[in-house]
Amino acid sequence: MLKQARRIVIKVGSSLVTNQGKGLDHSALACWAAQIAALKQMNKEVILVSSGAIAEGMQRLNWENRPTALYELQAAAAVGQMGLAQAYASGFAQYELQTAQVLLTHEDLSNRKRYLNARSTLTTLLKLNVIPIINENDTVATDEIRFGDNDTLAALVTNLVEADVLVILTDQAGLFTSDPRKNPDAKLLSEVSAGDPLLEKMAGGVGSSISRGGMQTKVIAAKRAARSGADTVIASGHEDKVLIRLSRDEMIGTRLLAKIPVLAARKQWLADYLQVRGYVTLDQGAVKALSDDGKSLLPIGVINVDGEFERGEAVSCLDEEGREIARGLINYSAIETQKILKRASSEIEAILGYVDEPELIHRNNLVLL
């Protein structure tokens, strides 16, 4: 998988770059630098998504437990980012490789212009043979705009730069049929299809008090990465020279193959980069019109509205069982949608006093999930 890959996104979790959350493990960071330098010698482009800033900040501030208050997390991140950037710069300098720190928030990628700017910056860095070190910008992120975990961030970056493979390194051997820490009979899955609904049911919760992600976020990240055609590997970062061995196509961890349809860049943006501001529940006829017939969503097919959203914001489309089948940019606010649901498009003007569009969500602004 990595042997044929030209562009790779690698995500390392907090447990792989810190001393049990007590600051950075500089020997571990040096090891990652050495392995990535070896990949560079194979003419591969590498982007590293690394946790560790908050853990490093906690150590520098002498905090034993991860705070829950957002302002304290932001303070820890601000302190820790200094050490994280310095440590990686030193580690890669031994191999005459330059690094660049790139901090992102969800808002950076949900804004179409900033999304395109971020892509241009990253591709330019790769052309300059610089290794981008990416982390969520916890210093300024709020609950409304934070990614929530670096697995999600790594998947979105994979789509953004059209990488061939996403490698998620964790403290687990890969994806198991159930949680191996609770079930000794759990079996490691060596190769599966990304996006298989059964995988999310197998995945467990958060793995440690330091990290925010869990195996479920990794499975969802693989599904997101597959939307741009990227395969994913979930493997233990404690395996000796794991990146080198993966580059030789050694079977380590779990391979999640991209077998779902590849979405165009704009559809990927609609599916994964925009934050959902509300929900509309559809009747069976509307579900069929969207899923089977490729139609736009009309107000007559909507039976319920949840959330507070404005015209042009991202809304999730649910079936009557609550399953998300699509999302898109809505043409009417939540209040307006509430007034025109279950009504024909020809009635919109009489109800609202005006009509912007006959469709609630036009098919060009809609992506099926």
C-alpha cells in the first residue's frame, strides 16, 4: 500500500509522542523523524499530523490532569506548541529536512476560500521538500469550530491534498472485532473496506486520558479519506520501524481499502468540511428521490426541522429512522423551512411572501452519504 503511494499523510497520537502525557518524548520524536526521512529517500511526499501540544503544555505548566475548561486547554496548547515545533525542527534537521508548522481550525476548511488557500500552502510546501507538521489550532479553537480529534483532522488533510494513503498510528495493534482490552477473544482485522457500517459498531471509545480520539474516530476518518480515493492503515506506533516496514508492504495492523465512490472535490467539501447547523427529516418519497433518482430536495418531502440555521448553511438530511442520508446547503432558514415543510414548491411565495428557490436544497449543493 505505502510502497506504491506517492503522497502520504501520517498521524501520530499523543501516546506515541509523549511520556504518558508528561511532556514530549524526544526520543520518540527522533524516531519518527528518522523513519519519515527514510520515506523521503524513497521520493515520497509526507505530511505529519501530530498530537502532543496540550500534553507538552501540561508538563510545562505542571498540570497532572488534562483540563476540561476550554480556556485552560487553549493555554496549555499555546505553551506546548512552542516545544512541539522546536522538537520536530531539531529531529528533522539531523537529516537536512525543513519543517513547517501548520495550525488549522475547522473554520479554516469550512470557508471555501480559506480551504483553497490551505491546499495551496500545503502543496507548495511539499514542492519545496518541506515536511508540514499539522495540528489543530487549540489556541484559538472554540467548541463550535474544533475538529475534536486529530484523526478527523488527518482525514480532512488527506482529502485536501489528495494523498494516496492515510496512516493512523496508535497504541493499538489495529482494528479488532471487539475491544481487545475487554475481550481476549477479539480478532485483529487485517483488511476491510473503508465505510463498511459494521466497522463503526466494532470500534470502541476513547483510548486514554490524554488523547481525544478512539478507534471509532479512526474508522470514521478512514471513511472520510476513502471519499478522495485514499486507503487507510491503522497500526501500532509501538511496532519497530513501523513506517519502514509498511513502505515494504508488510502486513501490519489493519488496511481499510477505499472501495466507496470517489467524490469530486466540491462534494468532499460539502460532505466533510462544513459544520452541520441543523437537521431536516425526510419522508420515504424524498429519501428515494435523493438516493435513487438524484433529485433535489423539495419542501414537500420534509416532515420535521431541527436546529437553528440560516440560508446557505449546511444541513443534514435524515430518514425517518434518524439515519443521515445526505447533507447540503439549504436555501431557506430554519424558521422559513418550518413554515413550508410538507408544502408544494408552488405554495412557497404565498406562505412566505417571496420565493428564493423552488428547491429546499438543490442537487448541485447536495452530497449523498
